[in-house]
Amino acid sequence: MTIEAGVDQAAFEVVNPTADKLDSAETSLAPRLDTLDGKVLGLLSNSKPNAEIALQAVAEKIKETYPDLKIRLYPGSIRFEPGLLRRAIEESDALIGATADCGACTSWLIHDGAQAEKAGVPQVTIVARGFERDTDTSAKVFGVPGLQYVVVPRVFTALTPEQATEQTLPVADDIIKALTRTPAAIPADTAGQEDDEERQETYTFHGQDPVAAVEAFNEFYLQKDFGDGLPLHPPTRAKVEAIIEAQGLPRDELVLTIPPLHGHGTLERIAVNAAMAGCRPEELPVVIAALKAIHACPPPMNLSVLMSTGAFAPVILVNGPLVKKLGINSGRSPLGPGLNNRVNIRIGRAVALTLRNLGAWIPGRMDLDTIGTVRKNIQVFGENEDESPWEPYQVGKGLRPDDSTVTVVHTVGEWDLGSNHGPADRRIRSIAARTPTLTQVGFMTSTLAGLEGNEDGLFYLLPPETARKFADAGLSKDAVKRFLLHNIRPRIWDVVAPFIDFRERGLVRPEWEWMFQLTPEEQRTQTIQAFNDPAAINIAVAGHGTPKEFVFGTMTTPITVKIAPLA
């Protein structure tokens, strides 16, 4: 394709940054049923508010047409427990699910529905308007394109039980059709990244001068949703080749599949996205290591943190000799803008563009974030090892000081804790008192199967001045972590408030029931340790100057990966 921009005075060719393959094998839909009469209709309830109410209401409506229909409810979680899902598939002739309100909820339910179709059990999912694209893309990811769903006007969690029922009953006939009529064949698709036209390997841009050609390129790539909203560096073949050649690996080598879409991340495709971010060849190993750490996040959080309606985003810590060698800022304002952070920014942007173009981490597509966060302009920083009195972060993970590593943690928020003056004991108490806690569902409830309850946590960035104050007082990094673990104590009143609805639906873990049974006065006057596991508290030394501490709230335990050296 040639994009004209006036008289042909300047021209260049750029490479397509999107995936050419998905890591999934397509499976046909299960055979549809001749009738639902005398059959078992299983209801997959994923624990979200009003989903179960909607499922039961529409099932009873279907039963009016098929009086001998048997209905069985399977109350599970956002990611169904494998054993419960197997039982539902084995015991049911057909299944219905309802996604409720969330991108991760949608994708996990589509995942579960795909498992049913692959096992020969027809299913249909009730999807809220606005989540159709996520549903279609997830169906491709999980290998069942054309997976059947019906659409209701609003997310269930925004409704009363009566409204949830009212909006669902009209789709009863559509559900019957989806379970009893064979749908038209779905044409094969490649990566699904460019739905409006056949995927091209390269594009050529012309302009009256080089600036006009670059502007034409940027406008076209942004319209194609290949970019992040900021001007892109043209990924010319020469730039991409220079990055590939420096790695000493075959261009078509599959480095990893990129979540959440699981697009093929070949060396060439990752290099294209790094070139768009302005990366130098020697920076690509850091980008690849960060992507591998993101990929290594265990389920269910591997999809949930990238696809949720919540404002979650990965943050990347770099350790080891490469911090200095590449010029990654670990000193003053390493999370900020400007000259000192240009390498940090390039690497973070390359990771984000790769997730976008190879993993469809795009708002409204696989990322269903409601409001969003600036942290999705992925932040990269180095640990200030030279000024730290403690061992580097990666050493605490069992690696060597001369190992260059990345550590990825998926964050849920960030807070500047302000200045904490005085001796070490007063300063550490102040940090604990000023630390907010944002307990997520993994700690208190069973709404995400497979969580251990220690995914919620904190990642502190302590400036060297604070770290030295603690070290001079005889406190090791582990001692500081233990103090914070035991002294961050929110009021029980504040802890239980977000989970009252969960308890009413029987989803709070039994060990926390006692807190809800306290009187309001007891809940207001008693506190509780915010975290159970020492792994929930992490510390790195970063920044320079005034002792102002900083903390991220976390949704996953940090994952550390060694950076492979250039060949």
C-alpha cells in the first residue's frame, strides 16, 4: 500500500508491527442439540454480582419452552476451578455463562466456554454491550472462533437484581437458537489484528518532504491503532535489521508468545516494535526479558492484570551492570521524564508497544480498563545499587550481584509517602502509618480460583538516604520488611467495607468471617495486620536526594528474569 502526501519528494518504507500468527489451534464448535427437552442445562456462575440471578432467570424462561429441561447451577469463580469446570462439562448437555462486568471475567469465561466446546458440549455466553470485541478476540485466542454469545444492554453489576433479570429474559430465544442451531461457518482469520483488510508486511509513505512523510506514517499507524498516541519512530527495514543483527539470532525465531492475545513474538516482530519506540539494538535484551517476565505471570493473574476493567499495569525494575552500561536512570527521579530517563522511557515504550501490537493490549479490545492509568505508559527504572547500603534486589531472589535482571510487578496504584524525618525508629513508623492498603479480591475472597491470597502487596522505593538511615541503625532490608509487615494495620472497619457484598454472596474466605461478626464499634477500634506473607512486602533502593519514600500497590508477586547478553 502506498500512502500519498502531496508531491513525491520524500519516501520511506516501514515494517508492519503486528503479529502474523496466534499461538492457538482452531477447533470447530461442538454439535448443537436437536432439542433441550430432557437435557441438562448447566449454569456457569462466575461469582460476579447478578450473574447468577440472570442465569437462573433465563434458564427458567427457557424451561417454559422445554418443560423437561433440568437446570444445574455451578457456582464458581472468575476463573473456574478446573475440577468444577470438568464436572460441569461432564454433567451437562449444554452450558450458559454470564460475564457480568469485566474484561478478565469475559476472557476467562470465554476460556471456560471454549473448553466446553472442545469437549463436545455446546455453550453460549451472555455478554454485556461493549464487550463484544473482547469476546470475539478471546474466542480466537482460545481456539474456538465463532464461539456463541448473546448481548444484553448493560453490565450486570451496575443493575439491581430486578433489572438484571429484566434485561436478560428477552435473549432467551437467542440462547435457545445458539444451543440448537448450527451457526454459519466462520472464515479463517490470521492474527485478527487488522480486521478491516488483509495484513501487509510493509507500508510505503510519501510526502513533500521527510517531515510530511513521517507525519503521514504517524497518522496512518495511529489510525490503525498501532501506536500509543505519541509520535512513533518509523520502523524502517534498515533500523529493524540493525536491531535483529545485533542479537545474533534468527529473525523468525519465536522468542515467546505475547499476552494477552498470545501473538507470535518472533525476534523480528519484537524488533519492529522496539524500533517504533526508538530503542537501540543493545536495549532489546532488556525489552525481551521484561516481556518474558510478564509472560511468566501465573494464571489467573496472567490475563486478569492485562484484561481487567481495573487500572493495573506492569512496572519494570532493572538491576545489575546493564543499568550503568545502558544509561538506565536509577538516581534522581527515575520514574520521571527528560534526558536522564530517555533509556527508561524507550524500553518501557517498547514493551508497551509489543504488548499492544503482538498481544492486542489495546483499550476496548483485550484491555477493558474502565478509566485507565498513566502507568500503562510502562515505567522502567534502575536500582541505585551504588548508593544502597543493602544487597541489590536480584540478590535477594537468589541471583548474583553481577547478573543483569529485570523484575516485573503488576501494580494497582502508587503513592508518594512524603518526607519522614527523625531517627530510624520514628521514620520507619511513619512509613508504616502513611502506607495505604488496597486489599484486592485475592486476599479476602474466593472469586479468582488459583490465588493463594498473597498476591496483594506493596513494592517500596526507598531513596538511598532513607536506606542508609535504617542500615546505620542496624536494620537490614529484611528487618525493615518484617517491621512493615507487622505494623501496617488498617482498621477492621475499613478492611471489611469493600467485601460486605462478597460476604452476602458467600464468597468471603471462612478464616475472615470473624471480622464481619464484630460490632461496628469493635470494627472501628480494632486493627488487623494488612498482609500475611513476607513476600507481600518488597523493597528496592532508587532515587536520590531528600528522603521521600514511594510505594506501589501490587496485584502479583514480583517476577525476576535474567537479561540474556548480546551474542
